[in-house]
Amino acid sequence: MCGIVGYTGPRPVLPLLIGGLRKLEYRGYDSAGVALQTGVELVVAKAVGRLSCLEERVAGIPGDGFLAGMGHTRWATHGRPSDINAHPHGDCRGRFAVAHNGIIENYRSLRERLRGSGHHFSSETDTEVIPHLIEEAYRGDLASAVRSVAGLLRGSFALVAMAASEPGLLVAVRKDSPLIVGLGDGENFLASDIPAILEYTKSCYILDDGELVVADQRCVEVQDLTGRVRHKPVFQVPWDVAVAERGGYPHFMLKEIHEQPQAVRETLRDRIKEGELALDEFGLDGDAARALRRLHLVGCGTAYHACLVGKYLIEKLARLAVEVDLASEFRYRDPMVETGSLLVAVSQSGETADTLAALREGKRQGARTVAISNVMGSSITREAGSVFYTRAGLEQAVASTKAYVTQLVALMLLAVDLGAKRGTVPEAERAELIEAIQKLPELAEEVLKLAPAIDNLARQVAQWEDAFFIGRGLDYAVALEGQLKLKEISYIHAEAYAAGELKHGTLALIVERIPVIALATQPPVLDKMISNITEVRARGGRIIAVCSNEEELAPYADDLILLPACHPLLMPVLAVMPLQLLAYYAAVHLGCDVDKPRNLAKSVTVE
Ligand code: M6R
């Protein structure tokens, strides 16, 4: 969500900024802009739409001859997407430029006060107050001005500022929105995420909240908000440019779907040793696991769907009460979190504002906390008591796929581990589950071989206006994820229901040829599921069944997606993959922008 790139050094600044912004496109945006510093003045160009629109706009500006610059992709929060509302923003006389990610909650009162003292605003954004505040505070030292302005802002921000009168200088500050500093030789970078700078350096500082950076091409200084210097460890990025590219696939999403077997393999590596779980990362020894009375799982979107699977598994295997909350609801419902309970925050990016806030609420109420995240050094991982890293690798498509399955694996491991430690999973069952978990990568490879057949099926799906997904138990949780995938990238209206709920209302919508994707992978409820499928068929509904039991389901399905046999508790990992592929191919057939669906952002760093 929004992207920042800043550069100071000898390279041609403009192409570097545009290239960096392109690497951040996956975060989601609706307009883009750059500000370039000549040493005397600031040149600003902005355009609504894709980066190609900005490229057209800057066509007349030479790429080099600038000392520093910043680029920004904006995802609109305050003010519609437009040229004017795009960042960077300036003050009254064009002496300062600011690019900002986040939300300034008190911008209205600040703007009124600034207007009262004669400042003129040209945009509808919250951000524009910042350059005007800098204009007011500036006494020849940009770092001091930004420091004092940061003290006036409420909300979340990662912001970069430049002054026309301080050649080659970038000043940035962070609170609740990610920002990193790339360290080069005779050049330095700022960015909201690593891919933007990976082509140039793998060494960076990951800024903490309340840290301010003063960077020119020779040196980078990190300070706290009182101006005291902070000595930070240099983080070495463990992956390279090739990982961040599409590797021959037409879209990141398809690449990431096909990376799932490897992502699961990596997530399991060293966590099962000679048939035993080695899960110190959860920070729960036997006594702690036995003492637990309640566990909270929080997440948003796809991560929330992973939590629903987690609840089912943990309650079943560890006989521990689990509450699952949408992180965006958690802190506003006055939740009861007993001291000593465990709160697990699930977040691919580790930067989701709502999940971070839920984690903080859990901590405030005395819970132990664990993060399940895919991004090292992200905010949630730094604030949680313990961290379990999924090892899905960089996920760039907005639609989460490989991160989701590795979240499932993490929660499966946690459930088995808790069950073993609490004595609720007999030894033989534990061994059987661990063996079955280790087979998941191979089984996932088998499932992905269905891709061409699913592509075919997706041609029909692309004609649909509505779709229903149904399932029971674990299958219901997977149905929820399947419908989210379909609607977010193909824009086909989709809804998921617990199959037994249909007759309590939604069956009214099932008429001739209405498509229903029925997940039927759970033997204990298979008969019930078949009854629900027949209810749909009796009203003329068209069934696509996802199952591993051809004999039982074939008589009831118009189309069958057959999964390999697998332990029923692990089925969600396999069952979701055809749904991801179905959504992907349907979106491709409809000509949608698969990796960057409209209105959505990869990392949702605002509430
Ligand atoms: O980074 P997070 O896992 O915290 O993101 C949470 C959701 O925004 C995310 O899972 C979203 O629902 C997916 N991109 C949907 O595919």
C-alpha cells in the first residue's frame, strides 16, 4: 500500500526512481510521482494511473543531472486518485517536497491552523500538511524541521522530505509504516520495501518506529526523535534479484502458486527432525503448553482464513479453546484476553496495521504473543514475544497464495505440537500426522499438475456472474479462501457458506445453472456434504466438486476436481490450490490485471 523510493548519489536519478517504483507496484497504487533535486530547485512531476502515465509525463525531463530524488506510488485514502493528489507534495513556494505512506489522523486541525496563518493547499490529501509544517519549522536545517514536525503528527507515517536548499540530502522518519535504508558505496537509498533497492544493494537498515534518517550520498545517520544518534545493525537481505522477478511466468501469482511445494518444504525444514517436532520458535515448553487455557488467533483477509483452519486443528488436537478474530474487529469489541493466554498474530507482510494493533491489544491485556509471518524484521515480528517465520519467500502478487499455505503449515505444526505437549494427541496419531505433514510438498506437486484441466474449467467460470462455495468444517474455511481469491482478482461475485447453512436462507438464490463449488474432502461429514450437494442439484445448481473420493462424489458433480489422498486434517493445503488456479485462470480469461487487482494493496498499512 503506497510505495516510497528515495535516492541520493551519482546515478541518473529519474530512471532509478521509476525502476524502483516499478518494483513496488505489487503493493497497489492508483497514481505516482517523483521529485528531483537539481541543487537549486525541486522538479516535481505526478500522474494519475499506472507508472506508464508518469513515464509519459516525465518524458521531457533528462534522466540525469539531479543530485537526489524521491518517487512515490499512492493508494488513495484521503482524496480521490488524481494528478494533484498524487505525491510528492510541496509547500507554498516549492522549496520542500514530501512523499508519505500512512495516514495523518489530525490533518484537519493542522490544515485549518496552517490556512489561518496564510498557507495555500492544492490537494485534498492529509499528507500536504507535512510540507507546509516543514516550511513553518525550517531554519536552514531540514533534519531539525522534520524532527519537530514528526512531533506534531498523529497517525502512521513513513515519510521522506527534501529541501531545495540542501543539495543531495534526504530526511526520512517512520512511525507504524515500514521504511528501510539501502546502504551503498557513494550512494544511499530509501524505500518502503526491499525489492525497490535490491538491484543496487543487499545491505540495509530496517527502521524502527520513532527513528529519523539523515542521508546524503556519503553518509547515513539514524537518530531518535530527540536527535540522539542510534547505531543500528546492518541487515543483509538473504535473497537476490532473480527471486524478485517473475522467472518466466506471465504473472507473479502463477509463479507463486507453483512455488507452493517448495514454500511448504522450506517452512518444514529443520522443524521436523527424525520424526520429532522442533518448534522452539513458538516459545512454548511443555509446562507453558499445559498451562494454556485459551488461545486467540488474529489476522486479516487470507491470514484470517488461515486462522479459521488453525482454530479447527488446535481445538481438535490440543483440546484448547481457540477464539478467532478479524484483526480489524479485535480491539474494538473490548475483547477478553486472560493474562497468560496466548495470542497468535498471523500476517504475511508483518505490517498489516489492524493485525499489529490487535497484537498490541493482546500484549496490553497480558497475553503472551507469537507472530506467524513471512517477512523478517517486519513490525509485527519485532513486537511479538516470539516469531515463527513461514519461509514462503517473497510474495508479490496481491492475492496471497504461497504465504497462505505456509501459514496453514505453521498452524498445523503448532496444533500437533500443542496436542503432544498437552497429552491430547496419542503418540501413534502424532507420528502419523508428522509423517503426513512431511508428504505435503510432494502431494502439492501432484495437485498442481491439474493446472491445464483447471484452466479449461476456468473458461466457463469466466462467464459466471456469481459463484457460491460451500463446505463443512475445514472445507468451510477453505471455501472462504476460495471465494476471496475468485472475487479479488476476477471481480466475479462470490460467496462462501457452511454447507449446512444454505437451507437457512441462501438456498433461495440457487436456481437453474447457478455454479456451486462444493468442497468435500472431510470423511466425517461426507454424507452430510453429499446431502447439501443434492439440495443444490435439486434446484438446478451446477456442482464443481473438490474431493479425493471420486466414487462417492462423481454421481453428484457436473465437474470433479480430484485431489490425491491425504490426512483429512491436512487437506486444506491441497484443497485450496485448485481454487487458486481457478481464480487465476478465470481472471486471465477475463483480461484482469491479475497481480494488481483494482483497489487492493499488498500490504495494508493503514486501518
Ligand atoms: O500481510 P497480511 O497477511 O497481514 O495481509 C492480510 C490481508 O490483507 C491479505 O491476506 C489479503 O487478504 C490477501 N492479499 C488476499 O489475497
